[in-house]
Amino acid sequence: MEPKTSHKGFGSRLGFILAAAGSAVGLGNIWRFPYLAAKYGGGFFLLIYLILAVTFGFTLMLTEVAIGRRTGKSVLGAYQLVEKHCAPMGWAAAVIPALILPYYCAIGGWVLKYMTMFITGQGAQTAEDVVTASGESSSFFGSFISDLGGPTVFFIIYVVLNAAVILLGVQKGIEKVSKILMPVLALLIIAIAIYTATLDGAWEGIKYYLLPDFEGMTAEKVFKTIAGACSQLFYSMSIAMGILVTYGSYMKRDFSLEGSVRQIEVFDTAIAFLAGLIIVPAVFVFSGGDKEALNRGPGLMFITLPQVFETMPAGSLIGAAFFILVALAALTSSISLMETVVAAVMEKFRLSRVKSCIIVFGITIVLGMLSVLGYSAWSGVTVFGMQFLDFFDFITNSLMMPVLALATCILIGWVVGTKYVEEEVLHGEKKFGAKWMYRVMIRFVCPVFMIIILITPFITDI
């Protein structure tokens, strides 16, 4: 039966693929993936991630898009239509993006700041250390986020940009923006990756990044790497955030579901891989091969890349272009988060897109300021020992998202049956090529990975 939906969907299959890829391709790929790859041993992490992406990631992504397309509803209505007792799952799928969006926009504001610095010819400053008022040396990035004025202004600008796209709607806003930005981002990141590979000393970093090192590998390291890769899949592929269900509801039923998901997956993984191929080798170049420099974590993109651009011909121009596109790539992800929440508000309270967007805008500003203040005026205030941004990241990525994904696996694998998704995949298609893998993954393998993600933080603490 055709889903009953009142919202206007994507106009083309390419538009859907690029929009969904845009929701996945963002800071999760360019900011988070490289530092996790560095943290968990480079090549070994990459190998684990690729295996999980084509099995675990594909299964969960396909499931959510199928649920959205079959029901034609926002997350609040979709899960309830699948099974009438599953309304709480819909609420969870709406709350998760509502919590992620504010702190994601705070990080997006940081990117806007870097973009502005390079555009105005101040890119060199971001590659240098500065001396703080206390006399301690720190990076430009650390100095910037500890200030209140700068991060606040750029955070608000970033949220306004998101709201502007959402107000334009699905086709005129999300789809049109994605069709322009994603191909350009791909071309630019390929060019920068090629240049980085030519730097003196980069080869050692490339080997570290690409070649798995099994020496000294213990069961504990393997477990942590698998858990880290699984966690990254959620962040990078927009899994269990309600996004894929929402975008699936905008997808026409004559589009190939399995083929579209595969293309989204390939695009997303390729961008993450190339981002790592830029940042990890660059660390080796500017640290003289010191692997300890890889422990800079999230700061790798904000500290290392400006140094790369400083060595390049027309580095300021290329740096400006890169951070413009990183900001826009981040934008394609954050607008998908905002669209998911706006769609839920529209459906639940029967409000217009404009009124729903205003409500979500206000909530995002209020919650996002907690993340901004957490690194400046309220730096001494923590939640369970974590800054506000880190706390929101932890409860969504390490707790809520795995629980929702586990519940989705149980719902499709054991309650309504895998035929619920299989029938949707076969709508207008001759066959479902990955049917048997899908059945095994959704019923047995994916739930195990969900449990691993959930227990890892507690095992690590112990």
C-alpha cells in the first residue's frame, strides 16, 4: 500500500542519494573519523571499519530508509505504524537529533571561524601557537573555543544558516544544496589528499593509516577498536538519529532502495577514508614521525590542517576553499538533523514548516549555548566529569543511539519480521541481492554489536 504523506519528497533519485549522503558526510567523516583512526591504530581500525560498513552499516541504514519510505511518516509516526506499541521508539528517534543538533552546531561554528580566518587572509594565525593570558602556550583553536564572544557569534550564524535551508523545504532547500555541495567537496578533498601524499615524511603516515599492524594486538585492543568503529558508524552514517527514516519518507517508491543505500554508503565511506588520508599523514609530517602527536584527538583537523595549508602554494586560498566546504558539508549534516526534528514537530502539533522551524531554532540556541559556555564561561561546570558538549555526545552516541538501534533490530528481526523491509526493497525491483546477509545481520549480528557499544564505556572505566 502506498504511504499517505502530506510532505513533498525528493524530486530525483540523485537528489535523494546526495541529500542522504550529505547527511552522512560531514564532521563525522572529516573531523571525527581521522582522529579515531589515529587513536585505534590506523590500518587496523580502517580494516574493521570497512568490514562493518558494508555489513553492519548497510543493514541498519537500509532498515531505517525502508521504514521511512513504507510509512511515509516522520519518526514519531513511523515506528508506531510499524508496530502500535513502538511509539516510544519514535519519541527516542526525535529526541536524539534534538540533542545532537545544538552541540553539532557549536562545532559547526568553530568551522565557520576557521573559514572566515582563511578568507580574510589570516589563515597563518590558525597554524601558530599563541600565548594565553596565564602565560601558557596553546593552539589558536584552544584559545578560540575558550573565548565566549567568538564561538557564540559563529554558533548563532551557523544555526541561522541551517534554519534558512530548512525553511526552503525539501526540494528547493535540502536537495538543491546537496546537489551542488557534495560533488565539489569530493573533488576538493581528493586534490588535497593527493597533495598531502607528496609532502616529505607523509609516506610513514600513509603506511600507518593503510597497513594493519597486528603486532602487540590484544583482545582488549581488538574489542576497543570494534567498539570505536561501531560508534563511528552511527555518527558517520546518520544511523539511529531519525534522519534516514525522515529522508526515507521523502523517497519515491520507484527509486531503487538497495542500490541507493549502497551508493550512499560508498560515498560516505570514501570521504571518511580520504579525510584520514589527509590528516593522519599530515600529523607525521609536522611531528617528525612522532606517533604521540596522534593523541591530539578532535584537534587534529583544527590544528594540523592549517599547518598543511601553510606549506602549499596558494595555501591560504586552498585553506579557505577547504574550510568553506567543510562548513558546507557540516551544514548538509546539521540540516538533516534539524529537518528530522522539524518534521516531527510539524506532524505532532500540525504546525506549518515556518512555525515548527522557529520552535526548533529556539531550542537549538538554548541547548547549544550550554556547549559553547562549557568551553568558556562555564568551563568549571561539568556533568559527570564531562563538559556539556562531551556529555551530549556521550549520552546520544554511546547510549541512546545504540539502544534505539538495538530496539529497531529486535522490532524488524523478531517482532514484525524481516519481510517488512524485504517487501519494501522489492517494490519495483526484481530481487534483493543482499537478502540473506540482511536477515542474519538484523537478527543476530547487529544486536551483538549494539550490546558491545553499550557496555564498552563501562568496561573501559573498570
